[in-house]
Amino acid sequence: MSVNKVTITPPATGSTLTIADGKTLTVTQNTSLDEAVAMSSKAPKTDVIIGDGIASRILRMSNLYITNGTNADTIKCQLINVWNGDAIVSTDNIGKGATTGDFNLSADGKSLKILNSGISGVSVAVLATTMYLDSSNMTWIYVSGEVSGGDILIGIFNDHVLGQIDLTTLAGTTFWQIFITYLTSA
């Protein structure tokens, strides 16, 4: 069996090489191809999240706990950092149509805002929401999350009738835990 030897001429000083991922490398000295490839892996990286394309975005994950408030027709909320996320101390007696701390409950009790004042940076997108429901009533539910004016807006829907659930109607010891993955600007 014979092996063909291939000779590769090193790139000339001042030439530009295009690397597989589309980046370019300018050769500043006469170097071998292996050295050029090794140098390309040391090229400066940016802090751009793939798919977003805008520098300085930060990926965050937090858990939102919702339980009954101490007063009738109110809720209690707490935001806990999971990974690079935000934390808001437990806030009790959030009533319909009111802002309490860094939370705002809509007048009908069906939408909860985590206000931008409690979030690092400015929210630009909610990527995912997942819910854990502690209840003996295993009703399927759907959680929506979106950004509204820099705030994170959460809605909870009953899958059977596709209607939003009034958050102040939590019964007994039920609590809702919502895992939120979101992007913020710097």
C-alpha cells in the first residue's frame, strides 16, 4: 500500500483565511496550516446568544411560587433564582388591580406581572414557562409567559375550557410553581 504525501504551502503573511465557522483569520507571520487552525480557536468570542444575535443579552432562569395570600382574595408570590436569574422576596396580600412590591395582579386576577423593577436588566423575551401544580385535582393547565413593556406577564389557563384562571381562587394548601426562562438586556 502506498501513501501519497501532500504538501500544503503555508499561508502568506497578510493573507486572510476563512475558517469553517465563517470567521476569518489574518496571518501576521508565515505559519503552518496547523498553527493557523490552532490560532483560530483562540480568536476572541462575543457574548451573543445563538439565535438571538444581539450582544449583551443574558439568559436567566427563576422559579415563581404563588400561594394564597393572608387576606381573602389575595395571593402571595416569591421569585427565586434558579440560574443567573432574579429573586424577589416573598410578597403577601397582592390584590386584584393592585401593585404590591414588584408584582402586579390584573383587576380580574387572571394575569400576574413580575415588574421590571424586580428584574435585572430589561426583559426582552420569555423563552419558556413550565408549571408544577401541588393539588389533588389533576386538571391540565397551560402557562403563558410574555414580555409586556419590560415586565414579565404570566397567565394560567385551564386546558379544558381554555379560559384563564383567577389566581385568587387557589384553594386550601395549593401552590403553583412556575419555572421561567427569560432573556434580559445587560
